Amino acid sequence: MSFMYNPFPYDDPNAINEIAVGKDISDTICFGLQDCSAMLAKRIQETLAEKRTCVLSLDGYTSAPFGVLALQVARLLLQENIAITNSETNNLYLEESELDARLSDNLPQDRTMDPPLLYGKLYANGYEGLMDTAKVTAKIQRILAFKDSGEGVYILSGNGALCDALVELSDIRCYLDLTQKRTVLNIKQAKTKNLGYTSPKPYKETLRHAYYVDFEVAAALRGKLIASRQLDYYLAADDINSIQLLPLASYIAICETLVRYPFRCRPVYLEGVWGGFYVKHLRNLPDTMKNCAWVFDLIPMEVSIVAKLQDKEIEFPFFGFVQTVGELLMGRTCCEKFDGYFPIRFNYDDTFHASGNMSIQCHPDSKYVKEHNNELGRQDESYYIVVAGQEAKTYCGFTETCDVEEFIDECKKSEKNGLPFDHDAYVHSEASKPGMQFLIPAGTIHASGRNQVILEIGSLTIGSYTYKMYDYVRKDLDGNPRPIHSIQGDAVLKRERKAAWVRKNLIQEPRIVRESPEGKEITVGEHDLLYFTLRNLCFSSRMTDDTKDRFHVLVLVEGEKVLIRSLENPDKFYVQNYMDMIVVPSSFGKYELINQGVGKIIIHKTMLRDGYEHIER
């Protein structure tokens, strides 16, 4: 399932990456519907000057504004007396009943295992697997006939317009991309339906379907088109009125420039029933937010990235960036190990001055999530305590005397009868202190207690497989019961992880990695079950580091402001503020960290651990 059922419609203005790109690149970017349409119309006219026909294909991410752009381009061409043939891909898909049958394994209807129907299996057969072969063949014949004996422009628009079966028929190929936040908001605002469907579905059903099917095929095709250089234009299409068009070569040049800097992604903020107020105040979030429960600072499939080129800004999905410059960002070994996905995810969970804890929960191991969800790997997590208020505590593992089967029975009874029970009698907790690191390998029962802010760091699972075992019998912000998955939780729960084992393995004593007069690097969490290592960089004025072909993610957890700057190319830098999350690409090499504020600095550093390529994902 997607993390983002309810992203708050707010674009953080502070997460901007200023990069030095030549005027020859920035001048190729068109801004606004009129100018972008005019550029496409001009390119079409140039094509028609050489031959009788031109096929323009507009493909893109889920909910992209194909129709508006196609109409505007057509209007401009009609003014020049150029004949237009409009065609859409909507009519290429299988009938809804056939799609339902084909996707039944991806979108199961088992309310015993999954009462709210949140989960499914990732679809892997591309657009053609959702299309009617006869309809596609007929479309190909019509386009070939047009190219042979027609005249003017044939505009093919919609999801799948550049799929493998159709891409070679096109003369001008465009991909309209959207950030995941905008896509989810479009679905929520009923601006789109699932691929091939005309009948409406409830919002959460639509989003579940999109996560397991629609998003998969759109993102996969985007990556393929960029890698094969089959696109002519890339369009950042979150807002049709300020849509941005640039040649594919310019988009790639921007990505290749940005990946040579330390950079920050644009966060997504979400309200929640246990949401707190620390981040809301720290980052001056809108007063209209009820609270801020989650901050997706670096959830790879959900966040975006903003590049500023002189006086122009362009925003695109972080995963598209990964698809474009993955090796420079992560290194070849990492790309091969994790199938081209960014392998670690980061977010803040804020319960500071909130009304309650996060749910008592656990996550699946590799075998379970691959078999049931076709995901890439296990869901491990970790909690680093950034801020802790009065009586803050963190749940991790079972109490030493816990009867785990009794606990599971209590969870299942509560799920059915809606009555609370004493979870503290079963789930072990530790008083939270800033700087504590909890490791949470898959299957470990855990939760963040109220009145703290935690930095959550997890493995590559693309979706969120959080099996809530117990949620205090509360309802969400819409007044609906919170989803419980006690059967799935029961199936993956590691019953042997009790307090003594947790204290020995999952809450570790810091260990010095290196120390010098400038500062020290310490390991705060590392375990054979996890393929990433968690460290702190502690210094007063300046410290140096080296990526050595392994990306770093740096979070300023103590201090005001730090300059992160390349030693070889000092013009490549980022000024990091408190709680900013910065990615230092694997290709960045040696860099320095300079304290630009008052007091000592602690930077939380995450990287792939030695031998990660041999650890099961």
C-alpha cells in the first residue's frame, strides 16, 4: 500500500537545491501551458516541413493532464490550418470484468487476513498486460494507415501511449511526470480513475489499486524510456498552468549536475491520530494542519526533489531521479543489489505533546513479503530518539515474563470486540532519551510512545507493511476504526525477542569508529540482520568524511547549522539546518562538515554496512 493516504497539500519552500547549470541548459526549459504547447507545436511544424505526417505521443505518470495539453497543442496547430487527429489510450484496455479477473491475485478480497483491504501484490506485466491485444493491433493499423496516407498530426495521449507496442510509431515522444504527492491528491480529489476503469471506486480502493498496478506500470515505463533515451521531452506536470517542458537531454543534464551536490528532498507532511507538534512549530507548517504525525523527508517513492537553476525551479519525483542517475547516486554494486531502488527510507514520527502512542505493530520478513506482496525485500526499521519529553518511552520486544500467545489472543479479541487491554503487561518499553538508537529488525513488536520525535530509518520495502496488532481501540481523524492486521502480525511475529535479548542486541552501547582532535565517529546501531549501519558524527567546529563509493544520509540532530562541502570542488555544497536530511551521493568523495552555528554538533549518519551485498534484502 502507499504510505500516503492523506498527504497535506503543502509545498515546503525551504527544500530547494541550487545548482550551477549553464544557460544553454536553463534556456531550453519552457514554463507554462501556453509556452510549452507552442514549443510542441513548433516542433511538429518542423517535422511536417520534412514529411506529410507527424505522430505526437503524450504518455506519463498516473493522473497526468494529457487531455489539456493535447487540446492546447491541437488549437495552436488548427490556427495554422494543420489537420488534427486526436486519439486516446483509454479505449485500449481490457473490459473491467476482464481486468478484475486478471488482477484478482494482485488485489485479493480476503477480509479475514486483511479486513480493510490495504494490501496486495505488485503487478509486473506492464501496460500491455492490461490492454486488449486486438484493440492494440487495431490502433497500430490505424496509425500506420495515417502515416501512409493521412496528413497533418496524429495526437495519441494517455497512459501507455509509449508502451513497447506503440513507441516506435511516434515521431515526437513526451512524458508528463508528476510527484507522488500530487498524484495521490488528484486521486483523492476524484480527478482520475484506475487504468481501464470507467466505474468509480471508493478513494481507498482506488489508491490501493493504483499502488499495486497503476503506479508500477507508469514508473517502470518512465525508467525504461529514460534509460533507452527514447523520449524527446520530459514535462514536470504537477500544475498544468505552470507545466514545464524540457528536452530529455536537458533533464538528464540537470540530474547529472544535481547528483554531484549534497542535496535535500522536498518533504511530505501528514496528519495522524497520534500526531504531535514539534515539527509543526519547527518548520512553520500551516496553522490549518491539525498536527504533524509523519514527515516523509526521504521516503524514496513518495518524495520529490526541487532543482533551482538561476531564477528557474523544476520539481520532479525522487524515484525518477534515481532511475536517471542511480549509479552516480548509489554506486553500481548498490544498484545491482537493490534492482535500481534507493535502498533505505527515512522519516520522522512526531508524537510530541500528542494524545497517544503509535500503534503496537510489527513488520514482515523477506520470505513473507515477497510471497504475499511481490515486494523486493524485508521491512526492517530503527528508531533514533531526536527529542524526548516527559515520560516518553519506546516499545521494543516483549516483556521477559510475557505469554506471547496470550498477547496475540488479547489483540485478536480486542480487534473483534473493540475493548482495550493492558498492552504494557506484554510489550517491553524503555524510557526514551535523546541519542538512543533502537534497532527493529523485521518481526520485532514495537511502537513509539507519546511525547517524542523519532528519526525512523528502514529498509527498502517500497510500501508500508505495518501490521498493527493493537491500536488502543481508537479511530482515525475521519472517525473510522484504525486498520488492525492481527492475523498477518501473528504470522511474522518473532516471539523470542524479549527484554533481555532486546537490551543486548537492539539497544547497543555506542562504539568508536574513529577519533581525532577534530571529533569522533561512533556506531550507535548495527546488527547482522540489517544491511545498513547507524552512526553519529560528533564535533565542535569541523570534521571530514569520505563516501568511498557509498552514499551517506546525514541528519543534523544536535546543533543549528552545518555547511556540507566537497573538499575537491568547494562550490558543491549544502547548508544544513537542524533536522534537515541531506543525501551525500556515493560519487561525492571527500567532504567537510563545518559548524556554522552555536554549540556542539551531532550528525546522525546512515550508510550501507560493510558486506551489505551479501545480506538478504
